[in-house]
Amino acid sequence: VGFVGSVDCAGDGKSVCDANGIQGFPTLKWGDPSALEDYQGGRTFSDLNTWAKENLKPVCSVSNIALCDDEKKALIAKYQAMDSAALKA
């Protein structure tokens, strides 16, 4: 798993929840951060563990560049070449 997190939808995280269609607790989302999907399975550790082993796999990222298509490789290279001032802008 690349990231597991929680968001306080009633507090500072409201905009994140609104942007991702989170309307209640607990809501579990998974997948590409730009296209998150709703998790519809069981909530026990066993259910989640089995589902994770069957569905979660490495995705394109800086640490898994071989899994990226040419367009994403170029975008990653562009950002890696930027200095910190350019990244902040």
C-alpha cells in the first residue's frame, strides 16, 4: 500500500472530503489518487487483508518508474529536474 490516511471531514479536511465524494464515516477509498474508487467489501481485518492481497499492486510512481507509460515518465523527469523554488511556484 502506498498510502493509508484519515481525514477529518468536519474540520480542516472538509475540502478533501468534498473533492472525493466522502459523505460518511467510515468511507474507504482506493486506487489511483486521481480516480479513487469506493471500497465495498467487508470491514474486518480478515476481509480487508484478503481484499488487499488480491487487489492492491504497485503503480506508476517515482519508486516504480518502470510501471509508468512514456507520458508519465516524462512528467516525473520534468519535476525531478526542477529546483525547490520552481516546485514551490
